[in-house]
Amino acid sequence: MYFRITIPSLQDDKKDEAISFVRDKVMTEFDGTPGLLSMSAAITGEVSAINMSAWENKESSEAAAEKIQATLAEAASFMAAPPIIYEGEAVYGNVYKGITVGEQKPSYLRLVVGVAKDTNAVLNFLKEKVEPIYEDSDGLQITGAIFDGNSAISWNFWDSKEAMDTAVEKLQSALDSESESNLFDGDTLAYMGPVFAANLFRDFNEGDSPL
């Protein structure tokens, strides 16, 4: 599975317009795109957001490049600067709560970005230290991670902010015990906020992995 993550910086007072654009236009126009498995969008602040799409493979994402670029060009009127874009093959992840095509459920996103000193060390950290916390958490829906060069991007979707907050305390303790400076150059950056639009084009079943 291949993921594309767009992090736009919105202009002041453009948040509502951006939400409407994604919910009413983007989600509709990409329906039926070959190889597209899911799309989701979250607001992570007054002027920040996350848009994520999952594809069968890199080739299907690249085949839609012209359509994606046209959408970004149209969305530029909401943005304060060009968006940050990460993409890559899934290296980690799991579905903890299944969701089917057409099903809508509340969801809260946490996405963390860091510059990895060693991507293998970061992946081992996810598997050995983070996954046990995920397995023991209530309200977790889906997790995943990609590497784009040395950038490590991991995410988790939760039933609610409260469920996420409970787990974040444990996740931060795990990171502190490993020493963040041993894994990353500089601090990691976390984006958190409610998902306001999502569309599935295939079922995601409990126990599925994007690998």
C-alpha cells in the first residue's frame, strides 16, 4: 500500500472554505479513481490540516498525478504557502477496528513527523516499543507509517481525543525512555485533530495490514 500525505498551511479565516472544498468537491471527484483505497482529512489547528490518501501502489498514485496537481492548484487559494507533501510505501501498520465502504464513524488523528537518524532504528522502535502500547489501548482504529527519504511519518486514528490522550502519555514515556535524540535529528512534530471527511473505496478489516 502506498500513502500520500499533504500538510497544508491555511490562510487566516480560510479554514471553513477549505473544509467545504475537501468535503464537497475533493471527496466526490476522486471517487472511482483507479487504485485509490481511501481518503481522509483532519483539521489540526486554526491554520493547519492533514490530507491523507491510500493507494494500491505507487504506480496508481502516479497515474493520478495530473488530477492531484489540478486539485492542489485549485486549493492554493486557501493556502498561505505550498503544502508539505510526504509519500511512500507503508512500512508499518495495522487495522484495529474494521470499517466498511460507506460506513462513517467519528475519528481523531495523530500524525507525527521526524527526521530519522536511522530508519531501521525508528521502525524497530515502532515494532518493539510502540506496538505493545497500541495493542493495550482502547479506542484505537488504525495505525501506519512511511519513510520519505529520512523523514519518518507515523499516524494513528482514534475513536476520540480522550482515547488518544490516554495513549499519548504512554507513547511519550516510551519515546523518553528510548531518548528521542537517539532516533531523530531535532524534535518530532505532532499534528492532532478531528477527521472531518473520509471516504473508503474498499473495506478495511480488523487485523489487516497495509504492508
